[in-house]
Amino acid sequence: MQTFSDLGISKDYIKALNELKIIKPSKIQEAVIPVLLEKRTDLIGLAQTGTGKTAAFGLPLLHTIEPDIERVQGLIIAPTRELVQQIKKQLFKFTKYIDKRIFAEGVYGGEKIDRQITRLQRPTHIVVATPGRLLDLIKRKAVDISRVKTLVLDEADEMLSMGFKEDLNKILKYNTADRNTWLFSATMPQEIKRIVDTYMSPDAVRITTDKNDAINTNISHHFVNTKIQDKVGLIARLLKKRRQDRSIIFCRTKAGAKNLAQELENQGFKVGALEGDMQQKERDKVMRAFRKERIRVLVSTDVSARGIDVNDLAFVVHHQLPEHLDYYTHRSGRTARAGKKGQSIALVIPGEMQKVLELQKALGIKFREMVV
């Protein structure tokens, strides 16, 4: 069994990792960390959320920073405010015991830009940002990324599917000569391949965790045969049976998510809904309540669930099977994080069994029938 010390991580960081109970490197960490510590290189990592990516790129990035040089040396781009906050928090925790402080700042939409401009006037070594807000700050000359040595794109496929293509192209055009780019993505659509071909070295190291890793092996996959009109009752029975557990229920549409949350609330469940029309303030309020376990069930659309990272999520329910294969991977990957076990439960109506078989084949997983 490899340790972080074997991978080349310095002991001050290992002390912090031990405190965070991160003892055994995950597969993506084992594959990525030694490569990035050993040489300056571009890197493409194919890995799901929940596989320990933040430490896989975060620790090597921290090792590249020169604390005495008070300028932005590392830039991490992520699709959502939640993910930006989470990465910044992780970096802060990793650096608890190092000799010289390394300062990271998180910038994202939904917070007053003036506040962020003020914070960026302090010494900042790493900026973690959503694409739109970063470009606003560059335009206002509040941040200078011209001398960034390492650019990390986290959840690149999510960023493209959220419409950040133009923004990413603008950011990637800065200082291409002296920079290393590390791109992490769960899937490899054409647009990502184009980014790789345009902005990254042809010698970029490519690392793929195998397909079984991609769909976390700690997740068990189930389907329940039902009819459309019986779905709400079935979900209610499931939630009653598992009152102690936290879960996310995925719906395909905003209206569907709203209605289902309302129906479950009427039946006495503590439920929060996440959907696209919400103000950032409301969204933060729901997520806070969920993290603090004041509500145990989140009903969400695929888009609204992006960037959510909650430990101890026991199961996810697919109110409808998703349109795209990748969405199934993203949805089920919300559970079974940090080495824990989790369940993914799909509600299947007559005529949808074919879809279940397609998912099995494409993702190399096995669905078992479940009776609620």
C-alpha cells in the first residue's frame, strides 16, 4: 500500500492530511501526484467527482508555489461557486503546518465584486475562480494572471455544459508560453478534445482511472419497477424507511423538482429543492440546511446539483433516468464519497428497462432489482 510520503508529498502536508483523516491515497492521487511533483508538464486526468481530485492537483500545486514571491502563481478554474469554496477550503486545510504561508483566494459570482477586489489586494499566491467572475476581475485589472505558472481546469466537461466555452477560451489565451495546464474532466466530449489540442502540449501526460473507478465501486446500483402515478408514494416509503439517511432525488426538469419537493413536504418530510431559477442566496440557505442536517432530502435538477459535495450522502434516487449517460455518472457519484458506501436507486416505468441495460453495458456496472 502506497502512502503520501511514497508519492513525494512533504511531511508538513502529510501532518495536515493525517489530521483530515486522508491516510491512503486514492487511485487518481497515486497516478497524478508523482507525475506532477517530478516534472513540469501538462496533464489530462479523467476522473469522477468524489475520487479525491482536489488533493491530486492541490498538493502538487502547493509544492510549486514560492511563498516569498507575492503574486498569483497558480490558478484553478471550477464551474460553480460551491466547488470554488470547497477547493479553497481544502487548500487552506492542507497548508496548516507549512513553514511559510501560502495564500489562496476564492472568487465567484453571487458575491459583491468589490469585496473580492479588496481581498485580492492582499498577497495572493493561488486564485480559485469561476470563469465569468475571473474575467470580470481581469477586465477591472483587479487580478493579474499573466505570470501564472500552473492553470488547473477542474470538472472541465461541467464548465462546457454550463455554457462557459467562450469564457474558458479567453482565459486559456493568457500567457500560454510559460504555463502548465492540468485539465480534469469526468468525460471527454469533442469540445474538451479541442481545448486539449489548442491549448495544451502534444506531450501532455494522460491519466485515466479505469471505468470501474469512474463509476465508484463503492456504489451499488438498483432499479425499482413502478408506474408514473406511483412514484411519489414509492419515494415517500423509501424515505420513511431511511429517516436517518441523507439523500438527493434527481428530476429532469425544474418544474418536476419543485412539484416533487412540494408533495414530499406536504407529507411531512424535511425537504429542500434546488432548481435553476433560484437566487444564489436561497441556494446557499438550502445547502447550509442540508449540510447541517436540518433537512435530510434534496430534490434537484442535474444542472442545479453541479458542484455539490456532501460527505455521508447515503443514497441518490433517479425520479427519472437521465437523458445522458454522463449525467448518470455525475448523479450517482454524489454518494459514496471519501471511501464510504452508497446506493443509486432508479425508478423505472414500463418500457424503460432497455435504458437500464444500456447503462449497464456502457458503464460496466450491474443493476439489481429492489422492492420498496
